[in-house]
Amino acid sequence: MRNVWTIASRELRSYFASPIAYILLAMFSLIFGYFFFSAVAIFVDFASRGQMGMQMPPMNVDQFIIQPTLGNFSIILLFLSPMITMRLFAEEKRSGTIELLLTSPVRDFEIIFGKWLAAVLLFACMLAISMLNLAVIFLLSTPDWRALLVGYLGLLLMGGTFLAIGAFISTLTKNQIVAGALTFGAFLLLWVLDWVNAYSTSTVGKVCQYIAIAPHFEQFSKGVIELKDTVYYLSAIGLGLFLSKRSLESLRWRA
Amino acid sequence: MIKVERLTKRYGPTLAVKDITFEVEKGEIVGFLGPNGAGKTTTMRILTGFLPPTSGTASVAGHDVLEEPLEVKKHIGYLPESPPVYPEMPVEGYLDFVGRLKGIPSGEVNQRVDSVVEGCALGDVRQKLIGQLSKGYRQRVGLAQALIHDPAVLIFDEPTAGLDPKQIAEVRQLIHDLSGDHTIILSTHILSEVQSIASRIIIINDGKLEASDTPQNLMARMRGHESLLIEIDGPPEDVEERLLAVEGVNGVSRKNGHAGRTSWSVETSKDAVIRSDLARVVVESGWGLYEIRPIGMSLEDIFLKLTASEDAAEAAAQDEPVAEAGADSPDETEEPTASEAAALPQEEPPEEQEESSKQEGAAAS
């Protein structure tokens, strides 16, 4: 565990020593801020119409602000997470520092888990920023904080999944751009998988829908922990890390 | 301390290392000598557990590299060809990271960092980012990184590659200071480098172990095959005849000359007194003597000398003038080879040559 932390903390310091972390966090706060703003604006619009006597559905901040804002998170992840993960291994392979890691008395899994953990922690910084936005709602209203907590748990799981897949792809190449492009492509595919087959009832359609990453978040955003979705995310993270380990091992055999 | 038995490494269809067997005792400094692509790096990578062997075994401090890789890695400090540093980290932070990675207990890391910073003379750049350091400093950070957990075995892959002469001298001194407590393997393609620090030289060529002996013994085996370059102002026909007549001269071949002078490569069997003999002949004949110096042997020559039988080696040396062997060889010997000297353009100022002979002197000391 100590080795994992050694590697994770170096990786984190590296994120913050370069502009990467700041640029990503700034972009994130801008985009998330916009999503949050638009959700609030719609809510205010609807509320004022209701006051003018129009027929409106019953409204609450949970359903009208928190749920859609969290739901949009997967779009941000789609674009930003490749930038978090593309350098993880590609950069080490390019600069030769991978040789230091692989000749140190640490296990391959500790290296991978440490690096993934660093990426997840950077993502957690993004979550923290998003909480600042949502805190405003708590000043003005009384949303269900337990549901919100579950939503954040879901985000962490979904983010972990994206990052684990991204980490794996980064082990495949020495070139950050190649890693980034492949990761983005893979995420895009996993993203559109469900809308291509949204109305299909065939087995293939169902399988595609199950594989897609984002739909599994829906229940979390409503504050429901669904076993099916939790298992999906955890096994996807496991698969990503396992493939990374295999890929790192194969580095020794191919070299 | 290190035991390598019938080690073979295959990359697809190419054999990088062929059936190498050797042992290194505790406290020895062993130099791997060989041209680029000879299999030095591959052998080192197998020892460090970075690569698995295709067949054969290797063990370090009694632990097999395949069966107990973590134990092996604890005992090895490794400096790859390019130092594995993170440019965005400060020297101190980097060493702290490597220390923890190598399993030094948290409480002792600071102390170890202090000690390697002092040992590798990194005090001035301690807080600087590694990316801002010069190549020489970066190499020293690489050395510090290898030393941080005070390993019993040190493996350095071309530790002086790309450094300037002063930095080379510093790195050599550092390695020299480390001997005794540590078992050291270093690789190089420069003969004089291992000659000056190694207690044993292992010559690898084309993946095969060609020789393993002390520098003194190897030199003795190669003696009798030294070439001299001599530049004379005199009639070529007479020169060839009279030089051949000098005792100990095995062969004379003409190089191109300029400004009325001719350069000759003289193959000798004994080095000891022949230079003065040659000089006397030249002076007595009333010719001008512009230059006389030994031609550094390129690695190619050494392999030829060591591997071929006596006769074959001699034939090869005569058929194929040293100039060509030097030109084919990708490796720079410390001294310019005959071909380089001969290829110097006419207008080349004489300082050039003095400069190179100064370097020779520095390298020899």
C-alpha cells in the first residue's frame, strides 16, 4: 500500500507541477458552471411561469437542478478524462522512466493502481469544485443531501471507469497524442453505444445498452444505488486495471 | 554476487544475447565492452529484472531474476543509458520519490537523500527542477538515484555517454570511489574507459561473450599489434624501404599526404623502443618528421585481434588498412583513428590535432 501511495503522490505532484491539472480544473469549472447555470435558469424560468398562473408540473430542486447537472457530468468526463489519462504510461515509456519503475522493488499492480489512483484523485478535485456550485442550492433550499451523496458516489465510480480504460490505453503506446485519440475514440464509442440501440429490443441491442457507460449512472443521479450498476462500474474498473497490468507485463516480453 | 549461466535473449527472429556465461565476485568492477548493439544493454536489463531471459538463468545476490524479482531489485541500483528522471520534479523531490520506491523506511529517506546529494555533488542544484539541469548534472542525478538505497550491486549502462571530458573524469572518479563496498557492472564502447576503472573486462560482440579477463592480460594479448602513424617529408619509395628495414616493423602502408608530406601507417610487433628508432631513421635520412603517434585501436580491431587466430589477424590487418576498419567502426575511440587524421582537410589548423592529443592525455591519466 505504501508503494501505491508513493507512486500516486508523485503522479499527483506531477499533474500539479505541470499546467495540465490547472487547465483541466479551469476548463472543468467553466463547463460545469455553465451546466449548473443553465439548469438553474430553466428552474427559475419554470418557477416564474408557475407564479404567473400557468399549469406547471410539481417542481423540486433535486429533480430540476441536481439530477440534470449530474447527468451532464458524463459529457465532461468524455472530453476531459482522456486528457487526464493519456500521459499516465505513454509519457513514462517515451522518457524511459518506466525503466526506473519496472526495476524497482514494486509490483506491477502497485504501479498501475497508484497511477490510476492519482487520476481518480485529480478527478475528485473536479468533484470538489462542482460541490462548490451545488452548495449554493443548499443556501437557498433544502435538497436531499443523501441523494446527492449517492450521486457523487456514482460519479466517482463512473469517473473511475473512464480513467481505468484510459490508463489501459495509455500503456499501449509511447505517444501521448495516440493514447489521447484512442481513448477519446473508445469513450465516444462507449457513449453512443446506447443511443444507437435505444429502441432495439434485440439481444444485441440490450448488450450494447448494458455495455455503454453513461446509462448506468442514471439511477445514481436519482439517489438510488442499484446493484447492477455498481457491479458494472466496479467490474469495468477491474477490467481496465487488469488489462493495464497485462499490457505492462507484455512490455517486458516484447520490449 | 552475480551469476549468469547460458543466458540467451531472443527478440523475434534476432538473437540479442547468445549463450553468455559469467560470474562477478563481490567488490569487483566489471566493464562490459562492445560496440553498439552488441547485447550489453540487453544483458544488463535481464540482470535488473526489466527483461526476462529467453533461456538460461541469471541470479543476483543469490536470488534468481525470474523467481524472486523483487528481492533482486532490492539489491540492484540501475542507471539506464538515459537517466530515468522526471524533468518536472526538483532533484530533492525526485530522490525522495526514488528512495521510497526502493523501499527505504520513511524515517531514513531524508538521511539517504542527504548522503547521495553529497556523494554526487548535487548540493548546488538540490532545489532545481531536473529539466533545467545540464546533461552532466542530470547524469549525476541518475547516479544518485541508483545509489539511494545503498545497493550491493550497481549496474551502469554507458554512464559517461554524451558527457564532456571534465564530466567524464568526474563520473569516473565517482565510480572509482564506489568500488570496494559495491559490486559494479558498467558498460561502454570506449576501451580506455574500462581500462582505467574496471578490474575485469568482459568483451561482448554480436551477442556473444568474446573475452573475459583483467585489463592487463587483455592488453598483453593485444600487444604486438600496435600501429603507428608517421608523417614524413621525403621521397615515398625510399621512405617505405627504410621504414621497413627498421627492426620490429611488420608492415608499412601509405596514407594520403599533403603539402609534399606523406603519411604512413606502420605495423609494429613491439612498441617499446620503435618510435625512437623510426625517428632516428627519418632524421638520419635528412627528411622532415612532422608527426609520430600510436593509432588508437578501434573496437573492431580488438575483436579481430582477440578472436581471430594470430595469422588470420595479421593477414586481416595488412589486407585491410587500419583506416578502413576505423571508418567502418561506429564507435569513437578516444584518439582519432588514422582515417580521421588522414581525412583532415588541408586547411585544418594544427591546433585541432594538439587539442585531440591533449584529450588523449586526459583520457590516459
